[in-house]
Amino acid sequence: MSESPNVGGTSEELYALADAMAAVIGGSVSIEDLDNRVLAYSSLPEQRIDELRRRGILDRRVPDQPEQVGQYRQVLAAEGVVRLPVLAPDELPRVAVAIRAGERPLGTIWAIEGESPLGETGKSALLDGARLAATHLLRHRGAAELDRQVRENALRSALVGDDAAGEARVRLGLPDPPQLTLLGLAPARRESPLEVPLSAAAARHWAAVSAEAATATINRTVYVLLFSDPPATARRLAEQAVAALESTLDAPVRCALSRTTGEAADLPALRTEVDDILRVTTADPAGLPVAVLGQVHASVLLTHLADELARHPGLRHPGIEAMVEHDRTRRTQYADSVTAWLDAAGNVGEAARRLSVHPNTLKYRLRRVHDLFGVDLLGHPDDRLSCWLQLRCGSRGTG
């Protein structure tokens, strides 16, 4: 633990500050953010340290203990230095102070007391350290926010096709060669009011788990571009993101993964792929939480066919249109009967069971379809396919 690496963008200034406080106090000092992540720590040879602090340094995060929630609240609510009771027999006594910018909390500083209880000199060192840490964290946060905004704008431009491939590669800082996978995150229900919280929560999540990922929100979808992760890793990260965001927002979230490509010019096509997947998974209450195109290809294809039939009504078979209208106005069930029979691959018994009617009733309806509407279900298989597609697509609308 003699080194002070620059981790997660934290500069050496915080490590030097932690060392300076530890030199006065005599015990190990850690500087943490509001998520209990260790941003910096002291590494003086003779400092007092215990196993809990060592674990926090190695994991870059304070180990979870139920009593700690109350302690953090106490420290963040206090105006000065707080002395805290030990939580375990092998734990050394600690003092802590909040890092603030005015009334805005930014993090905390924790110090293990030296051989003697903390005196006024040690308290002053902690208070001065908190003020200096606030200045640093605000400066770092400002730089990080500016970088995030630049990358967000670059990704948004690349996804809508406003940037040339070479320009997008430079603005996004893509490696050479890149291994690009686009993720899309959206509320599971279209009427959900979570778009703004989802965008903010997703940005925080990806900033914590992947320093190089770029995020951008367009309409109701949060897009995440992974630069160098293989498909299996991208899938794992997507599943973790959905679990974390659903826990944070207390609402279901859907995620779509694109294919992986090495070409920045493919980004608009990846967005289209992701949008297609989300369109069907967010509309289905039982939709897959994380999906790739191969898992929902049939639904995506039918949705596109429904769009095409809506744009070009002349492509619809007039007999099928007449059948649907007949059912609507006269409360008959010809369309449902034909769909069930086609879904059952022509098995009258199976289709009748699905409809809860006698097989002879279904046979009669199928004969009447030809007599009333001129739809030949027993002719060429292409005619049956055309009929089935139009009936299936008609139930989808253009959502």
C-alpha cells in the first residue's frame, strides 16, 4: 500500500492531502464520495490501520455494515468533526468530517485516531482538509461533467448520422480498432414517466462501472456505447445495469443490445437495431429484460410489416379487410377463427380447442370465409401466408 495510484480520475492531490492529515493525526485517512467509494487514502509507513480500512482500500469501497448507514448520516449532518463508536472488536477508533461546498455535501473524510485521542490540532487538520478536498472535488466534478457532455453530444451526433465516421471516432476517443456495441435502455411501459430519472440514473451507473462508456439520451431512450467489450461482457454489463436501475427506480426497465462492429459508420444502423428491439420488448409486459435482435426477430419483422401495411393500405387484401369489418360490425369471429387455424398449421382440432368451439363449427366458418370474402385458404401456401401476416400485423397497429 505504498503507492497512490490515480484511480477513476482522482488526482494525486487528494492522496497528498490524505497523507498530510495522517501525518498530524497518526492514523490512516481515507477520502470518500457520497457512494462510499474510496477516492484517496494515506500511505504513511507508520500510520495506524486496521483490517476494515485495508479492505476498503483494496476494494476501493467501504465494506458494508448495517450500522454504517447511521454513522454516515451523523457525519453528513454534523458541522464539525464527529467521533464515532467502533463497530467491531478489532476496529480502531475513528473520527470523521463531512466535505461540503456550502450546504451541498460532496463526501466524507475518515481518520483512524493515533495512539492518543484526537486533539485540537488533529481536528483543525481534518477541517482544513475537508475544505481543500471540497475545492478539488468541485474542480474534478466540473472537468468530468464537461468531458461527459462532450462525449454525450458526440454520441448523439453519431447516432443520428450528423458526424462522419472519422469525426465520430475522434470526438468519442475510440480505440483502434474499436469493438463497438450499442445498448439502449427504456422504461418497460411506454406511458411510464421515468424518462428523466432513467437518464440521470443510467448516467450515474455507467460513470461508476465503465470509465470509457459514452451515454446519450434521445427521446425516451438512453443509449450507451461500449468501445472495447466483447459480446459476452456487453451482455453481462447490460444485465447488471437493468438490475441496478430497476432497483434504483423501483420500476421495470428494458435493455436492447446491438450486434458488435468495428466501424463507427455503423452507429446509425446500430441505433435502428436497438430501437427495433426496444419497440417490441417495451410494448410486451412479459418482454425480455435484456434482448438481442435474434431473440425477438419475428416480432420485429411483424412490426415492420404492420408499418408497411399502414403506409400503403393498397397492399392489403380487400377480402381480409372485408372480413375484419364484418367481425367488427356484426360481432362475428371469422378473423379470429382463421388466425387460430393458421397458427395451428391447419390443425382443425387444435384450433378449435384454442377457440373453445366444436371442430365442425370451425370448419363451417372457414368455408364461409371463402363464400363471403373470397379468401382462398386452401389454395396456394403463399396465399395462406399473406392472409396470416395481414391478420397478425393488423392486431399490432403501428405503435
